[in-house]
Amino acid sequence: MLKVGVVGTGSISEFHIKPYLANEDAELVALCDLNSERLVEKGRLFGVSQLYSDYRELLSNDEIDAISICTWNNSHAEIAISALESGKHVLVEKPLCMTVEEALAVEAAVKKSGKMLQVGFVRRHGDNAALLKKFIDHGDLGEIYYAKASCLRRLGNPGGWFSDRNKSGGGPLIDLGVHMIDICWYFMGKPRPVSVSGNTYSKLGNRSHIKNLSFYQAADYDPSLNDVEDLTNALIRFENGASLLVDVSFTLQAKEDELYVKLFGDKGGAEIEPELSIVGEKHDTILNMTPQIDNLKFDFEKAFYNEINHFVSCCIQGKESIAPVSDGVQVMKMLNGIYESARTGKEVMV
């Protein structure tokens, strides 16, 4: 039985807490949050009695085998390193941290501790992603040399810590782009990134003045606070010659929200967003193939159950996660490179 603590009880934490409670091989024994009122409320809601306001106290509890980190991005590295040094396995929400230097420090702590760290790249755990990965691994797409992904919100700056660069590290790129870049890179076979060219724009602000159209707001939403970008676009080049084009926004003068992920290989292609579709050719004819499965779309909640179950299984069985710390480091290099390119106006070598 893996005994687990969850650090940070904000909105994303429930997508960790509920799967732990449902997993027969795990026991959720502790919660931690700086917000005492929210901590007590979550403890009561989920029947957890060990409540901590300081993560260090939670880590000193030898009963706990593993933790989920669901805190602000600026605390991920510090908590992860402390947890590893305390002999705990770690599942850390994406992004791994805020800088490449932090990422390398976390990776070093993983190697030194001998413990397992899984990065919360939840889209890798979608049922549709697992199916597409089988097709890719069997060579049905051949060499994937180009991918493009877009996650554009016309009105969707969550505010709160998401729009505070000191806590988040950035805006839509580090919040949404991390998913888009990672899932493409994962399907492409994780080639080594060599250079990035990116642009960021801060033209529209959080658009809190907009009426008659609702959007998600963080618990600590403050319309006066917003120092992150509205939009980021980037081109990433890889060592094997492949390339990835991505754009993401919190807000944009667009007719509607847009989400797609497309992969192009020399034998076939695929889309995983907005729903799974596979392209191929046979007998000199192009085929658009729709897999006959229960859900062609990404099931957010189910993917978290898959992710947590995978983490628990890896901890107990000593297996490597499909989202190891080394992947978190590479994705952080790409994210930081894009921000650096946007700042300098030049292509950046990764």
C-alpha cells in the first residue's frame, strides 16, 4: 500500500485526490496547504485527518511514501527536491518547474535519491493517446517529421497566480503550451531539440471588462494583476530534422476557441485534437480512418485517473514512468528557449 500526501489543495488537486482515493493500492493520508480554511475544508470533504500548513512537516512524516505537488509553479522545484531528499516518490504537476537550472537540480536530486519522479504530462495518459502511440510504435505513420499544435482561447486568462509571473513563470506558453509541445514531442519520438524561434505578445491584458461571456477564473482572481503574455507562437527544430509549430493564447481577437494537434509522417498522419483520426494510404488511395473506440476525444478526468494509477504502479513496482524527470528537463529547455527567443528577437540554440 502506497501512502500518499498531496501538497497544494487548489482546483487541480481534486484530480489527484479522487484517483488516489479510488486506487486500491494507495492510501491518501495527508494534505498540505498554506490556506488553512481551504485545507480544513478539503480534509473534511475527503476524510483526511492529517493536515499540514508547512510541506516540510508533511515530508518529515516517515509514514508517507509519495507526494503529489499541486502548488504554484515557483515552488515545484523546491518541494520536489526536499521530497526526494526525504525519501519520497514525487508526482509534480506540469511544468516541472520554472527554469532549466531548477529542472537540472531536480533531475540531480532524482538520481541521488534513487526515488521516482513523474511529471504531470497528463495528455500522455489519455486513452486516445495510448491508442495512437500503438499505431506510431508499430510504424503506421513512419517517420514523423512535422507537427503543429494550437490551443487558442479568445477569452480565458484564469487570473490569480496564473497571471502573476513571479508565481507562474509565464502565461499561456507555460500553462497551455507545455501540454501542446509535450504531446507532439512525445508522439514524435522525443527527438533532441536544437533550436527555437518564438514570439510573445501582451496586447489585450486579461480583458476583465468583457461582459456577457463567462470564462474560468482562478480562486484568487484579481483583475488588477496581470503581467504574463496573451499569446505565444514558436517554431522548434529537432536534431533529426523534424520541426514543430505551436501557438497558444489566453486571449485573442478570435471568432472562437481553437484546439488541434496534428502529426505528419512519411507513411501516414494523425490528429489527436479535437479528436483522434488517422490518415494513411493503401492501394494508391488516401484513407481517413476513424478508430472505433468509446471516446475519440481527450477525457480530462479519465486521463488523470490513468496518470495517478500509473504513478502508483510505478512506485510500487519500481518501474520507470512514461513521463520521467528527463522529459521534464527537455520540455523546460524548449519553454525557456521560446521565452528567451521572444525576449531577444533571435533564434535560440537549446
